[in-house]
Amino acid sequence: MSVIVETRDVAKSFSGLRAVDAVSLAVEEGSIHAIIGPNGAGKTTFFNLLSGFVAPSSGTIVFRGRDITGMAPQRIARLGIVRSFQVNSIFTHLTVLDNVKVSLESKTELPSRFWLPAGATRRLDERARELLNEVGLAGEESLLAVQLSYGRKRCLELAISLAQDPDLLLLDEPTAGMGTEDVGRIAALVKRVARGRTVVLVEHNLSVVADLCDRITVLQRGRVLVEGTYAAVRADQRVIDAYLGGSRA
């Protein structure tokens, strides 16, 4: 497989704290790649670097052969890298359908037009409904987003991300705070939407990682501790000590 995104000795410091320290990582196109590690390992900061929300202190980030180091997040999103966040980033008092349409609008000429007739966005309805069906929200289009359960809000957030038609989807803890039933539903959904795309996810639930991911990178104190398949990573004594508390259970 070809490499879709690569970091070369990427580092980020905050007031002397080295949150990400010389991380070199290559993600293969079409794969699901997990970033795991204990709290404070630098996982979310690394995501912020990939998506442009934080500029690296040093190092290089390359997407499809193009240097995107320090590029603004909106430019990175237009190139095809779209991310979700740990906290829901939806418009709670818009309908489920309108949340997706807002995302679709951003890829059209509509945001640049000051005056618009009421029906100007009606042409986006069909695609928005297709995306809602893809994430299991068909039939809930007219609900206000605030009326959705936490797990359904995460599904909506994924539909909003998919509306950007990403080549590379970054998911920051997609199952955080969920019960067992919702975790299974979201994991199956991620597997389904990953077809034809590349997904990089930060995830604490190791059963989700084992089920979904082709490759895993373990971070510890901002550095790559080990990388490999789930079986190889789980058996590595350094991971057992640093991430699993010294137990093989």
C-alpha cells in the first residue's frame, strides 16, 4: 500500500513541556490505524498537529506527497483530512438534517453568498439523507440534535465529517463515555464507513482497537514506544509495563 500521511520527527512543546517528541509515523492508504497510549502520552496533541489546529515546533507533516506542515486547519480539511473531537461539535438546536447540510454547504459556493432564498439549500437534502442513512440515523432527520442520545450524537458527528468527503478521517476517541451497546454500534459504524477511506483513531478501548485496526502505534510521554499489529503490540513487554499496568490480563 502507498503512504497517505507521514510525519517526520514531528515535535511540539508547550512552555517547555515536550508533548510530542520526534514522532515519525507513516499511515498506509486504506488502512485503519490506531494511536493508543496512557493519559498524557500526546495522542490528542498529535491529532491536533495532523489536522492543523496546532503548529509543530519542529518536524514535517506530508499528506499525499505534499508538505502541509503548519498549514491552517481549513486548508488541510479542503485537501481531504477531516477530524472529529472528543467533545461533540454539533449544532444542538438545529435539526439532524440541517447539521449535515451545514457541513455540505461549506463545500459549495453558498457560504460566500450573503442573501439566499429560503430554498437555496434544498438541493443538498438528498445527499444529507444519504449520509444520515449511512450512519444509521435515517428517519431522525427532523429531530433537533439536542434530542439525540449521546451515542446518536456521535453518529451525527460522523455524518458531518463524512459530508466533507474525506480521504483521511481522524477520529478522536469515538467510543469515549459510551455504554457497551453504543460502543459496539459505533465500532461497527467506523468499520463500515472506513471502506474506501483511511482512518486514524485515538481510542482507549482495546477491544475496539483489536477489532478495527490494521496497525497500532503506542505513544508514551510524547514518543513512539512501539508500532505493529494488535497481537504484536499487546505482547510487547514495554506496552504491558507502560499501558496495561504490568499485567498480561
